[in-house]
Amino acid sequence: MYPKYFLTLFCLFFLSNATAQNPHFSYLDVFDLQYVSDPQISPDGAHIVYRRMGFDVMKDAAVGNLWMVRTDGTQHQKMTDREVSEFSPRWSPDGKRLAFVSSTEEGAEIYMYWTATGKVAKITQLPFSPGSICWSPTGEELAFTMKVAQSAPVLAKMPKKPKGAKWADAPRITDRLYHEADGRGYLKPGFQHIFTIPAIGGAPRQISSGDYNHNGPLSWSADAKKIYCSGNRAAEWEYDFRNSEIYEVTVGTGSIKALTDRNGPDTAPLVSPNGKHIAYIGFEDKVQAYQTRKLQVMNVDGSDKKTVSNALDRSISNVVWDAKSTGMYFVYDDKGNSKIGHISLNGKVRTLAGDLGGTSIGRPYAGGSFSVAKNGHIAYTRTRPDHPSELALLKAKAERPQMLTDLNKALLDYRTMGEVKEVWYTSSVDQRDIQAWVVFPPNYDATKKYPFLVENHGGPILNYGDRFSAEMQLYAAAGYIVFYPNPRGSTSYGEEFGNLLYNNYPGEDYNDVMDGVDHCIAKGWAQEDQLFVTGGSAGGIMTAWMIGKNDRFEAAVVAKPVMNWISKTLVADNYFGYANSRYPGQPWENFEGYWKFSPLSLVGNIETPAMVLVGMNDLRTPPSEAKQLYHALKLRKIPTVLVEIPGASHGIANRPSNLITKIAHTLAWFETYGGATLAP
């Protein structure tokens, strides 16, 4: 019989070897990922409802249902027995009911859930999907926004077709500035309006009017007689698209009054619990590449406006008043990490929690949300590089959060993931500090050499950070050291840093990225003969720019790029948004300037084998942009291939299979030119 200590050693040896043999993160693992979205804590701080997100492998789509858990971690269960999409849960002021939106065969509708009985009822019958649900302070009504349709213009009267004739479809005619949107396609004519409905159900009543959009989020006055929204009701609203005001809408009469009047976006009004103030977000528009969103406060009648966040050089979002109306909770990004803070009315800021996010599964972008109970408990989505968003609870005055979910334990505890390391280096342009992250392959061995992959982020006015990323992990699992930087122009480093690309893009952000490559070579992580580069959208622009500026990379994958600013500016869905903020004037007024910053101007220099990848339904960086690069490289006989993904819009990774398609084709191209041969 073996001694007990021998059996113990044997068990430890077996377990350690079993752990070492855990497989790497792989393509099909994407379908098994789950994450927490939109957590809503009850007013008394006892329960949290959240949207539990996952991926349906048969339907190739993200799916989400509402789940509920007590704040002590018990009674974690699905809220209803319905197996359809459920979202936007919002507690009644007394915490006894929960309004939410759910899909039906006819479209999205508002439902009500009673906490005492668990009963669920549909309370609307709407022609379009509702948004921005908001309870009245009395709990007797709900306000929401919804589109009110209009007819498209008719220019010509057609003759009546013969009975049974199969004529072509009628033409689609528009006279609107904004008539299509990436991911949604053609926008049917109409305007967003504010509606109210009894919380027990009944006929919805439209309270806003006019050919203007009235956008959420909404907020009620303390006496439930007025609703506040943002919008633009100016005569030239369509062309004054950067501007918006805060409006007061009287519920009984529908009369509308503007409370702000400055040039710039004023959004997200929120009435304080004591009913005296309105907080909102905005800035005076200086027309530049990046401007930080400031937190403003005014009296409910629009008087005594002041900015309370001037001391914080970061953009403000997701504002929530504290229970005493003495300050507000909010979200801001700082150095690639999303944080929850509290700011007093005199501008004093306290950071309460970090690591907010984890809802952007593909790449490590910001995201996530939080909510606050009357007792100051905060429920939020928390992420780290090794897991997507989980439900966290930060109790009032606590220093550390409690984790209430571990949705990915059954998957990620049995995968060997790539380690993520934060790095800083110095820009050769102006000695600025530049932040980046490096993902090492699973079971990384510092004595071995690995191919080095640069992954450029989109935007460019966005940021990557220390958040979970399925794409980065898949690259690392394939055997690459992955480098993702936040060069100048990235957010979360202040307005001046983000605005360095104003009328100068691409510019010295190229130098920042290449300085990072040289830093990693000096560290021994990268080798000059094993460099690869990719990126999508603005990252695709940077990738094309990099291979036009140098031939240091073995191969490149240019995903959904802008190649020609002249053509892109006038064909993209957001074409009007570029006027004077990307480059001075319009393309026909500044041809040389637009061309100077177009990667196509460098195509004659490219010697790097380059795959070009784009979604066939992309309206943001249309396929015609990608084809310009592909056709130019074919004419120059540079190794290239065009990968067009059917049905994909600019957000290629919105469908899990398309995320996998993007990564698999990128890795296959790199392998062709000496990249890693280890498939994930």
C-alpha cells in the first residue's frame, strides 16, 4: 500500500500536468463566451437584473436574456421563462416592478415584470421599437422614444401596370442629408418622438411634435409634469448636425422649450433627486478632431449653467446623481482603463472603481455600464484581459468590489490564455509617453523567437486597453506576440493628446507605432525579420500607411480601410460629418490636402504582400475603398488578395463566424509569408 504522502504528491503531479495540458483558446470557443451587460441594481440595493449575453452557434448571432441575482450572490436565476431577446431592464421607483423591452414576432415591445409574483405582461402594441425607457417619479407612467414614420418623396407619377404584370420595384427616393447608416442600411423616413404610456398598459401618447428628432436618454421632472430630452429643433438642424440642445417638454400640453443655446452638443439630461438641478453632458464646439465631453449642471429652469468637470481632462459619460443630490457618479477612460468616479457639485473627483467594460468581445475597446442604488451600492460590468465582463458589486464606502458572477469559469479555467503586459515607451517625435500592451503566446518561452504582430486600433479617436479581446487571444494562441498601441490621437490621455491628429491624419501617429515596434525589438520580443501588421477601419488606414512608408513587414492585412479621402468622404454613410473637422474644407475645395493624407498616395511605394479585407455591406468604409488598394497592388504585381465577407457591415465581428473568418484569413496570409504555422 502506498504511503499517503506519495498519493498526495501523485495527485499534485497529475493535476499540474492536467493544467499544463489545457488547450489554447480556439475559434469555436468564441461561441461559448458569455458576458454581463446593462446591470441594473434595485433602488433598495437588494437585487440586480442584468442582460446575460452569449452566442448562438446555430443562428450565428449574439443573444441575450435577463437574469436576476441578490446582491449577496444568492438566488441567481433567469428572470422569465421566455427564450427570446430581452433587454433594457429598468426598475420602478419603489422597486416592485421592472419594465423591459423584448422581441416578439411583430417587433420589440415593452413588458412589465412584478417582483412579488414573478408575473410578466406585455403592455404595448407599437409600430416601431421603443427606446430610452424612463419611469415617472410616481411610478404611474413610462416615457420612451419611438420613430414616427413619414412618406418618402414622390417625383413622378407612374402609369398603372397591367394586372399580373411583374414590373421592377419602385425607385427609392430620398432628399435627406442622413439617409443610410452602417449596420442598418437605408433609413426609412421619419423622426424620433417622445411618448408616454400608463405603467399598467394602455394607449401610448405622443407628446413631442414637429419634423425633428428628440433623442434619449429621457428624464422626468420631480412633479412628473415635464420630460427633458436632447435634440436639435433649429431650422437648419440637418446641416447643423454637431449641435444639440436640452429641451423641456410639458407632458400635458406638448409645449417645448429650449434650456440651452450654445454651439455644441448638449445631451443626456438628468434631473437631480431633489428636483432642483439638471445634469447634462456637452461642450462648446471648437470644430476639431477631438473635444472632451464636460459635465454641466443647471437649474431646472435652465438658469445658472456651470461646468463642474473642468479639472478633469477626460470625457464624461453615463452620469447618475447620488441620492442626496450633492454630486454625480460617472464613467471616464484614463490611460486605456475605464473607471467609475464621483464628482461633487464643486468639481471634486474621486475614483471609485476601475476595469469597467468587457462588452466589446472582439477587440479591447471601452464599453460596459453601471447603476447605483439609493444606499450607494454600485453594480457594474468588470473585465480584465483574461475574461469578458462579469457582474461586480462595489458596496458604498468599500475599497474593493465583490464578483457576483463567473460566467466563463467552465470555459476559461480550462484554457491556457496569452498573458497581457502593459508597456510604455517614448515617442521619437516629441518625447511623449506612449502606452501599449503586449500579448504573449500561451506558455511563452523567453528563450525562443516568435513572430511579432502589430494590431492597430480603429477610430482613430478611440482607445484600446487592458480589457478582454477574443481577437488578440486568438492571434496569441496561433503563436504570435501581439502588440497593440495607443498612439497620439487615442482617447483617455486628454484633449490635447487626442487632438494631435486634427488636420494631420495619418501623421505622427505612424511614428508612435513604429517607435513601439523598435521598443519591442530592443526588449527582445520582436525580430526585424518576423514583423507582421494588421488593423481595421482607422487601423486599416494605419496599416496601409505603414507599408507605404516602409518595407519592414513580412506581410500585412489591411481590413476595411480608407484609401482615398476624396472618394471616401462623399460615399460613406457619415459623409457629412467630415466637413472641416478631418481636413479643411470639402474635397473639391482642398483636393491636395485630402490626397496628401490618403494612403493611396503611397501605393507606389508598397512592396509588402498585402491581403485586403472588407465587409460587402460596409457603408462606413465602403468596399470601393478596399478595391482601390487591391486593384493598385494587382496592377503593380505586388502579392495581394481581396477577401470580401458577404452580408458584413463595418462591424465585421458582429457575427461570431465573421470574427473567426477575419482572424483565420489573417493568420493564413501571414503563414504564407513566414508567420506562425501553429493553428489555434
